[in-house]
Amino acid sequence: MGQSLNNRVRGIAAAAMVAAISAAPAQAVTVNIDDNVSGGIDIVGAGGNVTWQDVKSQDTNNEDYTLGGSPVGTSLLLQDARTPNSSDSYDDGSFAVNGQGIDDDDGDVDVTEGSNGTKLVADPVFAGGLTGAYEWFFFGAETVDSDPLARAYIELTNPTNDVTPVTLQQGVNSGADSNITVERSGTGDSAFDGDDAYALLSDDGNGDPFTGFSFFGDGAQLTPTDSGLFAPNNRVDVDNVNTLFEFDLAPGETISLLFFWGVFDTVLYDLDSAEEIMKRTVGDIQSLREAGYLVGLSDDQIGRIANYGQGSDVAPIPIPATLPLLLGGIGALAVFRRRRGA
């Protein structure tokens, strides 16, 4: 069995919290990720030996991380990722709704470690009165041969009586230090735009890992308005990944979106093997389930995902084997009653 969470979670001030994590690794443990309190947490030795580093709540107004060049306030973000043969992957990344970073309401998130990975669940704060859910899943926390992926799940509900326009942005500083190269893309070329279901990037031979991002899958009802690379804060180093979704939420409507991020050590993975993993993240819901990429999500959550087609995964509710016998018995009883009354 892999390391217990007290070896994975860094920067927790209270010793009692560490003891609780060690004692109950299969239970959700509350961890504070406020930058001013704990400095965030690390998910150590995950799939592909990736360390997802310094997951925390941070004010991004004065940071390099922006979405489309605009500060988005405080966000729950992944600040870094490292592998055995590299010291840097990307520098931070998160999501924003209607121009406001998605953050936890009080900095306390639930972290659960299991044999398939580590799950982080926030109590999100959304702009515009929207409600919903925000979860991260880091694959293979106890099995280093698992795919080196992190998965973000964002659920949005409109509780108002009016149609609400929504913009959802993904912004990631890839850490490529102005040397970014689009190695592979969903459309098969070296450009990266809203038509690409995924992008695989490199740091132009500087030794950093390949980074992969997927945005939608086969049969998606909702795809990006635009995707591309940009330079934040008027800098010249174009190494930030931005993806924009725009849609309307009807009163009472709920939709969810799913995103995958990959970090591929260049010694452990060549471009072809890294791309094969990214291709597996852009099928439909049925293929994602078969690949094990939907672990930790309920059927209700899966059924609301709009940027992946449901495929044939949604099957009719099976009739229990005992139901025909029960119906037959009821029919026989009705005949018996009619005969008695004749």
C-alpha cells in the first residue's frame, strides 16, 4: 500500500490533523488550503510518479496566473507539478466562472485517499449566484504505473428564475518559460485552438515534462468557444493555456464539465505514449468509464456532463428478474377474483 495521507499532505499546521489523516486514510479528511494558513497540500507519488504540488487557495490578482490576461481574484489552484526527472512542469492553473476564480468558501476542503487515487472536494463559491460542485481527482495515488493525470469536475446549477449566461474559463501557466511548443493536438496539427479536443505541449527540449490538457470528448453537447496560448500581464513569454466555454443556464438547470491534465516525465514517456493517454481522455462517457477515468464520480454526476457525449453508456433501467413473476401473480389473482364474483 502507498504512503498514508500524512506523508502526502504538506503544510498542515495542526498535529491533530496529521494524526487523523494517518488513522483513517480511507475517510475524507478536512484540510485547510488557505495560502496564509497552510501553504497548500501536495499529492505525492501519484500516477507516473507525479507530485501535484501546492494545491491551495490563492489570490491571483498580483500573480502571473490570469485568464485571458485578466485577474480573477482568489482561486483554488494547482500551483506546480513535478516528476522524478524534472524540477518543474507548470506553474499554476485553475478555473473561473463569469470572470471570478472558483474558490472554496472557507479554505477547508475534504481530501480522501483511495487505491485508485486521491480526491479533493471543495465547497465552491461561484459568481452570479450559481451553485454547484468543484472536485479534483489525482489518479494513482498508490500505484505509480497509473496514468499521470489529474481530473477536474465542475458542476453548475442556476437556482434563479431567469436564464443566466455563463462563461467558464480554464487558465494554466504551463511553465514552459517562453519556449512552448505544441507537439500534438486533437486536430493533428501544431496549432492549438477551440477545435482541439486535447493539446500536448513541450518546453522545447529544456527538460521539463510534456504537459497535456483535454477539453471535450466525442459527442459533446458543449465545446469551447475558443482555446489558445497567451502571455499574461503583457509579458512576451506565451506559455499560458486558456480555454473558454460560453453557454446559458435555464432556471433550475444543471450541467457539468470535465477536464483532464497530464504531466509526462520525458524519460518515462515519449510523445507517442503521452499522446495515447491524452487520446483516451477524449472519447465518450462509455470509453472514459472503461478506461477507469470516471472513478469517484456518481452516476448522477456523470449523467450531467455536457462536454462529453454520453454514448451508449446510458442504458434503460433493468427490470428485476422477480418482476415478471410478481406481475404474473397479480394477474392470476385478478382472474381468480373475477371468477369468484361471477
